[in-house]
Amino acid sequence: MKRLFYVSVIFSLILTSQSVYSQQFTQTLPKGTIHGVHVKYNTGTYITVTTGYGECGGNYFEVAEEITYEMTGLTTSEDYHYIYICDNDSAYPAIDITDTTTEPAWNDSKQGWYNGADRCIGVVWSASGSATVHPFGMDGTGRYFITGNVIKTVLTNGNPNGAFQTLEATDYSPVNTIELFVGADNTDSDGTQTAAQVTPYECTWAQISENGYRGASAFGWLKIQRGWSRDLKWYGPDDDDNGFRISICGYKIER
């Protein structure tokens, strides 16, 4: 009996110490922490959430094995679908996933992008008329690349006038965008110098730019500060033809 009693006491102490350790670890995990837990393309109606861990509203969470999730809110309208940790249905450290077109908002007290108590962990694009997740790739830094097409060509047959012109593009990047992958090209049949420049609306110094003879193409990432409009500005010489084109091809979000 004594031996059984000692084993029971030791086992209880182990469980208690593990519980205390888990609570202490959760309490000291900095707000906003997230490592891994990215969203990958799976099929037209499924996504995959990668392994990792982090903090959601003060709760420690962990994804030990990749999660395959079926999208529930896809429609034929073009839109971004935000992927969230569903706080109400999560049994931490395990998490439940949900999706919606409702945009998150930055929460200073939680140091993350939230929709209520649900933390945003990813964003996917659904093109017009498809009701499917548009195929995309993702690099190790969380940059999303649309594959086989573009998210949206936001300017066609643009007429350069020798000054920066404003281009509304807010609807074609996630609300929590911190980088935007943009492609631009410009032509001039007269054979003069041609320029293709695109910048964030708030900062013309942060730009992608290329000069050429009769034509110029520029591709690259634009840094977007939290709270910026996500609109763009573009520039080409006044003597260029009306052939300026700009497409949005990818994005990186803050979570």
C-alpha cells in the first residue's frame, strides 16, 4: 500500500509541476508572439496551416502537425478571405480555424491583428466568379505569391504626364499588408527614354523603377507601413504612349 501511495504522490507532483510550468510559460510568452503557423495553398477549397506556436489573447497555442482546413465562406465575388484562430472553439494549446471576409483590426493591447477575440494568421484571395482559393505560393518569410496569374491588374492603358498620378488600389491588398509585390510596364513607340515607376501613395521614395528604350518593365516589393492607405502612385514621362500597366501579384501581411 505504501508503495502505491508513493507512486500516486509522485505522479501527482509531476502533473502539478507540468501544469505550473505550462501556466508560467504561457504567462511569460510575449504578446503578439507567433512562429510558423502560416497558410499554404492546398486545393481550390482547402488550405493548410503549417506547424508552429504563438499567443492568442493571452493563450499559448501550438500546431504540432499541419492542419488541413476546408474554406467555408467562399463566394463568386472577388475578395480576400482572412484565416483566423477561432478563440471560442479552441481548446488551447490546440486551435480551431475559421475564415471570413471580415477584415481584422490592429489591437495595441494584444499586439496583433484581431477580429474580436480571433487572431488573424493568414489571408487568401478568391478571384471573381470562381468561389475558390486562387493558387498561391509562399516563401519562408510569409510572402504570398499568386501563381499562374495576377491578383488584379489595377491600371491598363495609363497615360503618363510627367508627374506622379494617384491610383486607387486599396481593395486589392489585405488590410494588414506590410509589403506589396507589384509589376509595371510602360511603352513608347517613338523610341525615346521610357520609365516605369510605382510607389506607395504615402511615400514616393519607396519605389520600384526601371528605365528603358521604347519600353520599361519593373517588378518588386513595396514596403507598406501599418495604417497607410495601400493606394499607389505611378510615373512616366509625358511623351510616352498610353500603355502604362500595373498589376498586383503578391503580398506579405503582419499578424
